[in-house]
Amino acid sequence: MLEAVPSRTAARVARRRAVHQALDHPVVFDDPLALRIAGITDPQMLEADSHERHPLARLLRAFLAARSRFAEDVIARAVDGGVRQIVILGAGLDTFAYRQAYGDRVTVFEVDYPATQAWKRECVANAGIAVPRSLRYVPVDFERQTAFDGLASAGFDIAAPAFFTWLGVTMYLSEATVMSVLGTIATFPLGSGIVFDYATNPATLPDAARRVVDAMAARVAAAGEPWTLFFEPLALAQALNRLGFEHIDDLDGDAINARYFAQRADGLRVGSVGHLLHARVQAPRPDIASQR
């Protein structure tokens, strides 16, 4: 992340979510605000954009749509189970808080890098999107302070269950930072949980998939936001268990395609680079709960 500069990756992600609404039918992830917040006023122009038809662009767009759908499906179950605090870590131009159907039953905390959050608020205002009373903005630099420091000052209740989403972030951070955040979430009350995505270790992938990783990594590095972290699924699951998570649902590319892209006429699907993971908190262990 460049100092005092909004995330360029967040802008690209928002555009691809918007393109999904315009070009992919049926949509996997329905977001009626995606075009507006991305500043796209004429969706028909996207039809003529050959870049959006490129296989790599389609793979990435499919993954971004699937991860948002996966996260919001799990959020719905968490709210049905009584969770009333939703935390969007690294919110970017995510629009969940502005279109969620739960009203004042939930409080949504958007945590992000300060410059990105300020830019997001400008985008929201320019798009004429109303800011709901249930939303709290929480500016945080993940590498210099904890998300939980910012949440505490925004009215977050650490004694109540909370559900976290962390999409498109882990691959830009250090392993110590990621595990510290996950370790803290693991100490929250029963009912709490997290959905996040991660990139698999390129060394474990077939040659074709490794080339896709290299192409994607080169793009984000050129934008000044290089990937720095990869995980191996089994080792990550074991680490999460040790932290105090249970019900670890880790979807690889095949599982994502089976759940969200089966029998599509347009052939839209994800590749094998990214995973989606949902982990639920079990009873906090006394030895780590005291660290919160």
C-alpha cells in the first residue's frame, strides 16, 4: 500500500464486480449498487470492451463474484443465528453495508486503510448512495495498528458475537499480521466467525495455474501492491484449529465451481489459485482469551 494513496486494487475489484452485473448472466452475486459505486454510467460500453472477455479477466471476475456471494451467504446464517455485529475488514468499495436487508438489527463496521476509506466515502457521495445509520467507518492501517484498536473506538462490543469478512487482503500482508488478526477473532464469543480468501502457494500448483498466479501477481505489483503471502490449505487449517476455530469450510476452485458455476451456458468459472474459507469460533480457551 502506498502512503496516503487509496488502494488501486480496490478500484479494479469494484470495476470487476460491476462488470459481472453487466456481462455475466445469470449473476452469481447480485449487487444493484456495483455499477454506481464504480462510476459506470453506461453499462453497454462494457459489452465492447474486449479486455473483459479475456480468459484471465473472466477467471478473476468469477472468483470476485463467488467470494462476495460466499461471504454474504455466511453472513445471512450468522445473523439468523443472532449475530448483530458485522465487520468488513479491508472494505474497499464493498456495498454490503448500504444494501443489507437487516436494517438497524445489525451494525456494520467498515475497517480500511484511511486513504482508501476517504476515497470510498467520496465514491459513495458521488454515486448518491445513502449512508445508513447502521454503518460505522473505522480507518485503520493493518500493518501499524490493529483493527481492534479502531473498532473499540467505534463502539464495537467485544463481549458480543461478531462476524468478520476479510476479502482480498491476506495476500498483501505478512503472515504474522494475518495470524494475529485471526488469533484475536478466535477469542470472541460463540457465534463469531470469519470468511476470508487466500492465495495458495504457487509451488504447489500445476504449471498452467502457476502461470495464472504469476500474471495476477505481476498486475498487482505493477499497481504498487504486490502479493506477499501464500498459504497451504492443510497447514492453514491446522493453524486455525490451534487458534480455537472449528467448522473450517475451505473451498478450492473445484468446490467453488461446483457450488456457484455448475451448468452455466457461458462457461464462467474460477481457476485453482484462490480459496474461500469460513471458520467459526468455538469456546475461547482461557490461555488466549486473556490476550484480547
